[in-house]
Amino acid sequence: MILCKYLPYIKQAVENLAWTIVTGIVVVNAFLYCMIWLFWIFPENIQGFLNTFHMEMVIITSCIFIAISFNKHFNKFLSNRYLVHLGKISFSLYLIHPIILLSVSYLFMDYLSLPIMWVIIFVLPVVTAHFTYTYFEGPVNNFGRKLSNKFFRPTAKVPG
């Protein structure tokens, strides 16, 4: 309710921010949002802080993303072809990432250093999701669309 009341003012303030400021806000915000979900890698005193303010951080970062979405530079950034492709593979990524995260963590935690684990945990799901989307999800969606058009084709009514 409060956000709706002040939305025109927020929109006006955010619309013309410089590209560097928008980029900085998005990077810091994304880092904070990731910290919320990856709290288990931090020391116990930081874990307690993140657990205490978990929902508040989710709400604040979400509001920041909503406010920044009114900025013309941010909209141009979101139209980047790599981010558009990441949006297309996002469902496959959503389904695959926990399997890869848990498998890699369980199998290699004792053998690999943390930076290498981070690279594997972030790169491998994206690559796997790309191939899953390209060779499975995309063709199945196309087949379903063709099947749907064949059996449920809208018919034109002839006046008369």
C-alpha cells in the first residue's frame, strides 16, 4: 500500500539515474539477495543475522528491483540477448540447479577448493540447462504448440 502511494515519486526519482549508479545498485542488490539464500557458507554469527532479517531482506531487495525496473538503462540491460536467453532457460535451470548443487557439493566438497566449487556450481547448471532447453524443452514445447493448434484451432464464424 505504501509503495503504491509513493510509486510516482519513486518512478520519477529512478527514471533518470545514471547507468553507473543503476549498475552499482543492481550488483549490490543481487549480492545481498544471493547472501540470503547462500547463508550456509558464512560464519555462524552472520548466519544468525541473515536468519533474523531474512524476510526483510527479501522484501527490501525486491522493492529495489521493482523501483530500478523503471529506469531506461536497466530496461536496456534486461534486453541483452544473453539475459533473454537466460530467461528462456530459467525453468530448466530451476529444475536442474538443486541436483547439480547437491551432487557437486556432496561429491567434491573435500577435494576441491571453494573458488573452484563456486565456478562449477554456477557454470555447470547454466550449461546443462542450455542443452536441456535446446534439445528437450524447446522441441517438446513446439510439438505441444503444433498439437494444440491441430486439435484446438480457433474456427472463424461465418456470418449468415
